[in-house]
Amino acid sequence: MNQNLAHLHQIWARLRFYAAFVWRFVALQRPEPLIYGVSLTDRCNLACRGCHVSNTGRPDMSWDQLVTAMQAAWRRGFRELYFSGGEPMLWRDAGRTLKDAIAEAKRMGFFHVHVYTNGLLGLEPSADLVWVSMDGLPGTFELRRGNHFQQVERTVRAVRAGASPRVAVIYVIDRNTAQGVEPFLQWVDKTKFPILGVMFYFHTPYYGQDELFLAAGERAPIIDRLLACIRNGLPVLNSRAALQALKSGDWPRRSPIARVLDVDGEWVCCRATDEVCPDCGYAACIELIQFQRLRLSALLGMTRYW
């Protein structure tokens, strides 16, 4: 009985928060804080092409630093939290692991805790949602992440339908992976891959426009293909509204609704410099902007993964 009352109190507290938040964020157009990201470590067990934020030699975040940061984020009004890296499953401090970090975040009251991982070290079941990086089927996947597709597939399939954690995929589209979009979505659908769906990002040139970068004119026909995939009922998590905004460029940079912390400090939206913003491919931020604009597809889409 007491447990049921506590659960009802928790639901009521969240509803009150979000009612006030939506009023300020949507009606008054205030840039309210909501989502806080913590990069626990830059250590990673992969060397993905196009990634320059892993294995730089910087120290991991300590437990005390983490707890202090989460407490400060909560006081400032952030209520949704995610952990990233590097590979967050590698993080350790004084015997504590990612599982302890998630437990502490939930103890503080964060509504949901998400994790971004490459999936090679398993999936932390205490997370509310785990985002696994998969950029295509074999033949495409290894062009960005190496020859690990089968291992990641086994990890995800080990999660029974309806069991914890819920899993979604992030697919980064670059010059090498663009051709694999439809085959991957069809495979997910046909094989009943146990995920909520696939969120597509575009390779963002954090450290300059490299050989993987796709300019706006090159992205546009790929976005049209993604919109066609949505019409055909394939499991795309991006909303139509956000994809259309990504194609047109009609969305503000940066979005103060989200911040991310690493051992060097805190950043608005992401850890890139302002010069990168015009070429941003970070689709999740655009979803938030379209939510604020009350675009129906974005509103409905976000209910699938929050």
C-alpha cells in the first residue's frame, strides 16, 4: 500500500512539473532547463571513424564530482538525465559503476535516466532507456565502428521483449553509411529486432569537415528517403517535423534546454564549438525545438522514447 502511494506521489510530482514546464517552454517560449548529460569517461573500447572525443587521456569523472554535478543540475531545474562517454560502461570509481550512478540519479529524483553505449559490454538494465549505436548492417557497420555487428546484435537480442532496459538505436549517417539506411530499417522490421526504433543523426564535423561529412545539399535527398521510410511504416524514431526542419535548416542553435558536462566543464547542447552549429546533425535537439513549436509528429514521437 505504501509503495503504491509513493508511486502515485511520484507520478503526480512529474505531472505537476511537466504542466508548468510546458507552459513556460511552449506558451511563454522560455528556454527552460530539462535535459542534463554527463560524460563519465572518455575511455572507449572502440576507435570509431569520425570520433575524436574518446581515449584522449583525460581523467574519468570521480564519484564525488558526479554526485556534486547531479545535485547542482537538479537544483537548477534539470529533471531528465543521460550518461555517455567514451563508453560509460567502462566507468569505475572507488568500486562504483554505471549502475551506481543510475541508482544515485534516481534517488535524487531524476525522472528518467538514459544511457548511450556501443553495446559491446552489455546493457545496464537499471537504465530507463539505452541508446545503442548501430550504423548499418554488416558491410556498412564496420566502415564506421569496426567488425562488431554480430556482437552488438547478440547483446540487444538478449533483452527479452518487455524486459528492462528498453532499447533504441542511434544510426549516424555519413558518406559511408548513407546507403545502408533502408536495408537496416527493413532488417529491423523483418527480424523483429527488439528495439523501440531507430533515431538517425547526421555526422557532425566537430573537428572540421572531413571525408565523412555530408553538406546540406547532400543531406536533403537522404532526408527525403527517411521521410519515405516513415510513410512506409518502417521504425524511424525521428519525427517528420524534425526531419523537415533539419532539411531546411529552420531551427535555432544552440538549445539551452539541454546541457552536457565532462571533466573539463559544462556545455550548452553539446561539446562542439559554435563554428560547428550550422552543420549540426544532432537530430535529438531538433526534436525538442519542434516539440516547442507544437508540431504534432514531434509531440507524438517523443512519447515513444521518454
